[in-house]
Amino acid sequence: MIVLRVLPWLAAAWLMAIGIYGMVTSRHYVHLIGCLSVVQSGTYVLLLAIGFVWHAGPPIFYDHSPGTPAVDPVMQALVLTDVVVGAAVSALLLAMALQLHKRRKTLDPEDLEPVP
């Protein structure tokens, strides 16, 4: 039973660790952006783990008696917001990478030199 309580936290930590490792070792900007998306997925799992309540129902109270346990709807709203922000950030970074490739003909950070 304790494994089931810890599993979402371990999954979030694993996703974040894999994403951060990929970002640190990345040699290509598109790979870096993909790894950033993996870290963002870890935040989704983390937020859902924070708001989860065992044996609780949805946060709809019109047919439940007072005191019935329910999951936290704020965390669900934060995850939806996180998904939208993550998609916007990924789209912006990919557009910037496309412009960088058009102007410099490379996406390797090691090959980029300062503009004179």
C-alpha cells in the first residue's frame, strides 16, 4: 500500500531527473526543447500527486453529503494551466530554434559564435 502512495512521487522525480539529464547533456536545441517538455510532464504528475486523495470522489458536491472526501480541484486546474503554458513555451522555443537554424545553419550550441 505504501508503494502506491509513493509511486506518483517517484514517477514525477524520475521524469524530472531524466529531463534534466537530457537538458544538461544535449548537443542539439530541438533535443533540449524535448527534454524541457519531459521535465514539464514531471510537473504534471507532481501536481496531480499533490492533489490526489485516496478513496475520494470528484469535486462535484450537488449529490454528495457534506464531509465527503473529494480530490483538490485547484491542482487539476493548475495542471491544465501547466499544459497550456508548456505548449506555448515549447512552440515559442521551437520557433526560435527554427529562426536560429535559418540564420546560423546550425542548432548545435557548441558551433554558435557571437554575432559581430
